[in-house]
Amino acid sequence: MPLKRKGGKGPLSPEEEAAKLKELRDSLGPLKEISQIFCTDSCLYRYLRANNWSLKKSRKMLKETIKWRESYRPEKIKWVYICKEAETGKVYRADFCDKEGRTVLVMRPGVQNTNQLDGQIKYLVYCMENAILNLPSHQEQMVWLADFEGWNMSMIPVMTAKETAHILQSHYPERLAYAILYNPPKIFESFFNLVKPFLDPKTQKKVKFVYPKEEESDKLMESCFDVDKLESAFGGRSGSKFDKDEYAKIMREDDIKMFSFWQVSSNLNVNGEKTTYSDAGSNGLTA
């Protein structure tokens, strides 16, 4: 649905949106090759939507992301660098999608296995980039599905939650379709209230609390997922579970796909041809 302009004047027309896009692109000035590849029209539209079509805010946010990506190099993070973080299955790409075909990231904070913030954030970024790599061509957003089995307040310090929220909102805007928090303990409500100020209002509205054996929750899960493919831990009928060795194999294969995309895109760009992100796996790799 098109976003409304400030002052309640109604949504922008396609022509107005295109004009905003051109303004934003022109305002960026010359970009390094890697950033030229990153800044597709779809990417710029996401930053504009995230900032209610404010050119000033969108430009500032996008410039900060470009600077971060050129320094952090998320596309260069490989499985071998973060495999320790992945051993317990605390975050992984599910082998099923939601009913709209969107990639699902499963999160299990109760099996946190490290205490180094830098490593945890690097693994989160790796998972985000991989999830985007595996989005179908008609989708730009993903789903987060969190299982709170075994979780307690000490497992995610507020500082970690704050940095996580900053990375996701600042550098991956408009990438979340919705997040389902499955069977969180009552104490999580206190934790969520501490984290909530770090989330923008749009993100807050995408967070759904779901509890097993509640009619409304069951209907929500059935509307979002094929229960035959959904893991039993989330009320589904599939016996599939995280297998670190099998997952490592899949991720190493995806690392090759990731490398190939950026190499091919770089070569195309050098030759002066237009580059899109549709060549990366199923979909684009813009944040």
C-alpha cells in the first residue's frame, strides 16, 4: 500500500515516487563500484518507504549504510568466519517458507553459545545477507520466527538487543515482513518493554506474540505457514530439526553463490552495463 504524505494529503502517485527516487539517486553523488552495485532502484525505494518518502532522512540513512557496508563488507563474511556462532542453531534459515514464499529466519535465543557481541552481530549480518540471497524474485521481505524454549533474561543483554535493533533498522530497512515470537515466557514482556524504545513504531507493529493452543494464535500460524512443513516446535507437523553439519554444507554452497554474484555484478559494472540484484540466487542482495 502506498504511504501517505505528511499532512494527510494522500499517497504519492507513481510519478511522484519515481521523482523522489531520482532525487535520492542524484543526491548520492559518485559512488564506489561496490556501492553502485548495492544501490539498485529497489534498494532506494526501501529507504524512501522506511522514511515516509523524506529525501533528507532517506539520504542520511542510505549514506550511513553505504559507509557501513564499505567498511564492514557484509558480502565478504564467509561461513568459516562465523561457524562457531552457528553451532547450536540459535539463528538459521529454515528449510520452509511462509505462504507468500518469503524466507524464514528461525531464532532460538535460548541456545545462545557465545558472549562476544562482535561475533554475534557478524553472524546476524551473515544470516541477513543469506536470507536475502534466498528470497524469491517477487519478494523483498523475510519472516523471523523466534522460539523461546530455554530462554532467560541473562541470555540477551540489553546492549546486544540495542545493537541488533540498530543494525537491522539502520542497514536493512523494509526487509521484515513480520516477526513471530512463539511462546515467550511472561518475563519476556519485561525484556521487550526495555527493548521496545529501540524499535521504530512500524517495526513494533510487525511483532506478533503467539502462544500454543490459543485459538487466535493457531489461526495466525495457519494463515502464515503450511503446517505440514512448519517445524513441530512451532506447532507444525514437520519433524525437521536443525542439523549443524547439513546446514554448514548448505551455507558453504551459498557462500559460492554470494561470491559469484558480486564478482559477476562487478564485471558487468566495469563494462558499463546496468547491474541488478536479480542475478544473486533468487533475488537481490540490497539491504
